[in-house]
Amino acid sequence: MRERLRADREAGLYDAADDAAWFRERYGTLSSELASLEREPQRAPGMIRRPTGETVADRWRNAPDVQARKEILMDYRVRVTLFPVSHPVRHVAGVMHGPDRDPDAAR
């Protein structure tokens, strides 16, 4: 980001006095953020799990609208396939659904 800001400044995008002040402030902020990140110890990459105290059911109940609920379903890769009621056998990628399905096969 600092390089992009420098290039924009050199291209003349920050010529006005208030733009120059903004540029100096932003560039200084980026420089201090970069310096603080460089001071952090090197860590091996990996995943960290932190409990949020919120369940999926809580997220579902607190969702403000249908779109938010759709996004929850997409987060968990839920796929819903609808069939007409009159269709006796229902197939989805090798899985049989419906009344003809063997109930013990799912166990």
C-alpha cells in the first residue's frame, strides 16, 4: 500500500495542501503498522480455533433476514434438492431419497 501511495503521489494525485497532509498521515500510519508487524515473532502457519460462544442455532435465530440464513447454509455447504411429491423415486448423485429408500441404509 505504501508503494501504491508513493506512485500516486509521484503521479500528482496528491497535489493539494490537504491531500499532502492526508498522504503524510496515511503513509505514517502504514509505516508504523508495518514496523509493529515486523517486530512480531515469526510463527509457523496454522489454524487456531477460538470458541465464540455462539452456536449455529443462535446464528440462525439472530439472522436478520432470509439472505443471512442462506449465507449460513452456504457456509456449511448445505444443498437442498426439491422433487415433485408425485415423483416416486428421487435420485441425487448416487443417493436414493423418498419412500422407496431403504431406511437402514443411512445407518
